[in-house]
Amino acid sequence: MDKETKQKVISQFQRNERDTGSTEVQVAILTARIEQLTSHMTSNRQDAHTKHRLLSLVGQRRRLLAYAKKDNPERYQEIISKLGLRK
């Protein structure tokens, strides 16, 4: 992920102008990276290293979402609706 894309994602999900590490921002960055690796995996099915990294990022995002759900359910619902993660 390049710097401009990351800054765009951060600006969409930050709570204030100095926020770069909140749960919402972290989940959004992970989602963008997961989407990028997923598109890579469609054309490179045998890439085991990328597959391993993709699965680890999915697990990390799952743990962050579990924390967000436990900590503040309203913000959790807002995150998943903005990112379109759950139905």
C-alpha cells in the first residue's frame, strides 16, 4: 500500500486530525491491505508467502473487531457498516 492510499484511508476513519492509531483506523488499514492481497492472490494462486500473510492479517483484523465490539458496540456497528464487512 502506498503512502497516499494509506493517508486517504486514515483521513476517512480518524476521529480527530491527529488520530492515526484508533481501532477504526487500524481496521480500515488492514481491510485495505487485505483487499490488495486478495486481488494479488487471484492472479498468483501458488504464492504461499502472500497467502500466509493474508491469513495473518485477517486474524489480526478479526481480533481488533472483537475488541471494538466488546469496547464500544456502537462504533463497531459503524465500522462494519462503513467497510461493508458483515451482512
